[in-house]
Amino acid sequence: MDKYTETKKLFSEIDIKSEKLKNKILNSKSKYTVKGNAYYVSPNGNDKNDGLSPETAWKTLARISNAPELKKGDVVLLERGKMFRGRDIRCVEGVTYSAYGEGAKPIINCSPEDGAGASKWRRLSGTKNIWVYKTKFFDVGNLIFDGGANYGLKQVPDWKHGEYCVRGTGGAEVFDVRKHLTKNFQFFCECNKVLFNGKYPLSEDPKNLGNLYLYCDMGNPGAVFSSIEFAIKRSGMICKDDVTVDNICMLYAGVHGICAGTCKNFTVRNCELGWIGGGIHFYNNDQAVRLGNAIQIFGGCKNYLVENNYIYECYDAAATHQYYRGGTDDITMINAVYRNNLIENCVYSIEYFVGLPVPGLERERYMKHTVIKDNIMRYCGFGFGMQRHDKLNPAHIKTWRHYNRSTDFVIENNIFDRSRVSMVCATAYEKEWLPEYKNNIFIQYDSVEGANFGKHGTANLDYDAEVIPYDEKIGENIEKLGFKDNKIFFAEKDELCEDEKNIRSYNNGLL
């Protein structure tokens, strides 16, 4: 029996386990306690209602964003089986957001409109297959066709000397949609020029909006597809202290799905999040940097729980708590727990890091009691996120070369199922700050160029940890690093690796 036979059997078992967990998450019951009032939201409601019963429900997501009526202990309930368009929902401190009624989770669709309909598109003059949408946007991170049957390939040229230039040419070649949109689903949103180096205006002032161009050789895209959703440069829900988001389906946010700054007692559970990110964060030396995490805390946290969620197709991480290098704040991250989540086709499954403050300042920067447990994480570095330029970074666990001071950090009982690059990339300035790995299952390619186990060791700005190959010595090698009772399996090259969108083709630098 060769080494792949046992893995194939294991894949079948994981498929069944993943499907069971997905069904459990998608069909989960709402969990909330009403200490104040319960407010109901339904597409059949009216924003002038009091919202205090299903019969007098509010109608829109805009109505619940910083609603003056909402107080700590209140609950906001969206009607199951319904879809609500909206984004940048400003959650109120101490409020739980969940679902009522029967059926599927209520959908928060962050796309401002459906692009299906032939009248919404016009052919660009002088071209055969390039189409212009009727509405101008403040950046589009992704286009999603027919609910994910196909997705867009965002073109992100450089912005140099006051004009768009083909990425990687140093400004020598001017970007022209007529010349450089050449393949199906390639698109370009010309608003990028307002996203100057290191800055990212949030205003949707008309001067910041730009045309959206799409290459489609099948005809008018509005007639070809039954739905076209736009992941514009906005987040879904922006949360505060003591907020719980439960049983919500969040789709098509071009920045983050559910996010918060420094906060405490923040929970996301029983949710579905998909097709998140892809928007332009800012320009770095005239090159666009994109972003997009499904669930994020940026800053300090205390009691942060991400539990029983199904997360897929994210440009960056499925879930993360992070704070960058620099700043002048004390940043402590205490009791961050990720458990029982199903994560598929994200560039990073779970990301964490905390950087040092600006040089010369003494500030508290540390993590304490972090748990990553009982998650199923699959197909890291596959999906729409791998149209990115930095294709060498995917990892199920990702930290970057930050300070990452930590105590009581355990990663246990997880399934890590294949990555296009690394299983884990966990480093810290000191060895004793690294997480402890116990009773995990690792399944990785052993004959695919670029695929490896990853990094586990000390690193900083001046040096990096060595890459650990995924070979016949992998079990022995990680055991020497302190990994306890983990199981190792080898995967042979498969159809995932045959999709050139997911590996190293940069499409002549345009993607």
C-alpha cells in the first residue's frame, strides 16, 4: 500500500465530517438572551415602525445602524430566509444581532445592486468584448457571477506620474483597458487614482467614483448571467464591545465581513461568510495592496470568540486578531478563541500577530491564552484570493515576522487539509512565545513545487525562520520542535494544483 492510499481514505472521512459540520452550522438555531428589547427587521417591514414585533418590523439595515433606540441588552433579529442589501452596519455596544423565523440564515448582501440585466451594460466603443457598467463605483474588489459559479480577475495597475501603468513595468507601459483586458472575467475599476500611497479615502464623493470595465466574450454580461454581485470597497458589520453576531450570512464585502477595533466580549458564531475582500487597501510605492478578512479584530481584545462558522473564498484570512508594527497604544490580546469552524479556500485560515510600538516607546504588547481548536481548515491558498501577486505567503496559520509575544497558546485537535504553500507560518521574537501544537492532523502535498510544512521558530525584521520541507522526515522534524502527538499524511498532486489561477501565473503582471 503506497503512502497516498491511506490519505485518500482519510479525505473521504474528512469530506463527511466537513459536510456534517457545514450542515450543523447552516442549520443552527439562534442563540440570544433578551435583557432589553427585541427589534425585528424584515423586507416586508417599514422603517417608520417601532420594530418591536414581527408585525411592526423595521425594513432596512440602514435603520439598525446606530439606531438611537438600541441599548445594551437589546437584540436585533433579521428575518430568516430573506436577503438584505447593505454594508458598513454600525453595531451598537452591548447588542446581539441574530435571526428569527424559519428557514435559512438571513443574508446580508454587501453588493449595492445586482448587475444582471442587459440594459445595465454597454459595449465599450472600439472593442468587441469589453463592457462598461452603468454605475460608477468607489473600487470593486471582486465580481461574483451566478452565486460563485465564476468570479472576477481584478486588474490592479500601478499609479505612477498621474496615470495607470502596467504593473511590473516601472511605469514604462501605460495601462489601457482596450489593450490589457484580454480574458474572460478580467475587470478594472478606474477609481484607483484616488488611493494615493499610504492613504485610503473612505469618501464616496462623486470625484472618487470610477467606471467599471469587464471583459466578457460570451456577450453582454447582464444577459449572460442571472446574477452579478459587486464586492465594493466596504465592510459588512463594524462591531464594538459586548457585541454578538449570531446566525447571519454575510456575502460580497470588498473589505472585511465582520470586524472591530480594540474591543472586549466580541463573539461571532453560527455564521456563514463568503466571497470577502479583494478591495484596494492603499498603494505602496505606487503598487496596489489589496485586503479582505472575513472576521477581524484590529487592535487589542479581551474575550474574542469565533465559533461554529462556515467561512470560504476570502482574499486574506478567514479569521484574525492583529495589530501592526508601530503605533503608540498598549495592545493586549487576551482570551482569543477560534473553535469548531469550517474554513475553505482562503489565503490564510487563521491569522494573528502583534507588532512592537514605534521605536523608543515602552508599551504593553502581548497575547495571553489563545486557543485554535477543533477547526477543519481546507484548501489554503486556493480560490479567488490567489489572483494576488504575493503567491508565496498562503498558510493555514499565519503570523508574519512580528513581535508576537505570547503565553498559554495552544493549537489542538484541528484538521489542516492541504495548502498551496504552507501548513503553518508561526514565528515570534522568542522561542518560548511560540504556540504549542497538539493532536492535529496535517495533510500536505509532498511532490508539488512550492508546497511545504512552513515555519515554526524565531524571526524578526532582520532574519526569518527556516522553511520546513514536507518530506519523509516531517513527523520527526516537527516533534523535535515540540509538536505533540500530531498525525502526518501525504497528498499527491491533484486537480486543485492544475488550476493556473491558483498557482504562479501572474498573467504578465496584470493580476
